[in-house]
Amino acid sequence: NLVAAQMYDAVWLYAKSLKSALEQDRGIKDGTDLVKSYMSNQSWTGMSGEILIDDSGDRRGNVQVMNIQDGDFKQVGTWWFKRSANASLTLREKDIVWPGAPEDYPAACGRQYELCETTSDKLAKITLMALGCAAFLFGLLVRLYLYNRTNK
């Protein structure tokens, strides 16, 4: 289980950092100091794979891609961090259930149907073009009226 392995790695890092702080007679009440001084800028191979902790104390590592199905989380993919090569993504797209979209074509219209043009979209475009043409013609008539008025 990846979650259990990640928890093991986190507890191991905390214990190692705590031990280092105590060996150097540093206080352990300041968590920010513990993270900055002992937990940041580290890398090792742990139970969950290769681990890199950046200078902010954040882990760059493996991620489970989860999907909510029938009110429960289901793992549909994994992103693996690797120090020596490119990261890799394993995704089982056929296992992903898209909320509100037809199951046969889950991404045809986008997650919020933003890629599909509806009847109201077409009507709005036609209305906007008609208003633009009307405004152009009105401006042209006003200009023609003013031109004729000044040249009499």
C-alpha cells in the first residue's frame, strides 16, 4: 500500500530529524526550525520509492491519482518521481468516471461541458453579430446624415 509506505517514510524522516536535533542540543519545540534545519534538502530511497525533500520541506515524490466512484475513492493512476530520469505517469483512463458526463464519451465536451456548443451559444453568437451589424449601420447612417447636413 503506497499510503502506508509514505507514512513510514514520513515517520522515519521525522525521527531522524528529531534525533539530529537532540544530538546537537537544539530545542524541538520549534517545528519550523526542525523542518528548515533537518528535514529540508534531503533525498533518499524509502519504502515508497525515491524521495526528494526541497528547501521548503515539501516532498517531491509519488502521487496516487484518485477518482471518486460511488462515494468511495478508487486509485486510477500513479505519478512516480525519479531523480535520475523523467517522472512517469501511469493512468488507467478507462477506469475514470467523469461526473455529469456520458460514460461512453467522458471528455467529449470537457468536464464542465465547456467544449460543446449548445443551442443557446449559437443563438447568442447570432444575436451578437446582428447587434454588431445594426450598430455599424446606425453609425454609418448618423455619419451620412451629419455629412449631408454640413455640405448643404
